[in-house]
Amino acid sequence: MPRYDEEGRKIEAPAHAVGADLSDLSVDELQDRIVMLRDEISRVEAVIAGKSGSIAAAESFFKT
């Protein structure tokens, strides 16, 4: 059953939820999910790298 927000807009289910039951998914759907999760990991790693660079720059600035 679809869910709706307070303004009547349909709330879409997330593409993946950690711990979700995977038994009903086909092999193709599971492979698609792996690709999606790898892309998300890359995105998160890029944000971490950006933040790490900012932290290193700040530490360098305040050490001198």
C-alpha cells in the first residue's frame, strides 16, 4: 500500500534498505542492487576524501 506525505504526495520506498529481505529478488535485481551500492560507496568515499582534505588543510593552517 503506497504511503503519502501530509500534502498528499506519494512517498517512494528507498531503492535499498539495509537488512531488507532479499529472497524475493531475481539475480538481475540483486546485481543491479550491487551496482547501486558500489556507486553509493564511491560517492561516500569521495565525500570522505573531500572532508579529509579540508581537515588536513585546517590542521596545517593552525599548526603554524
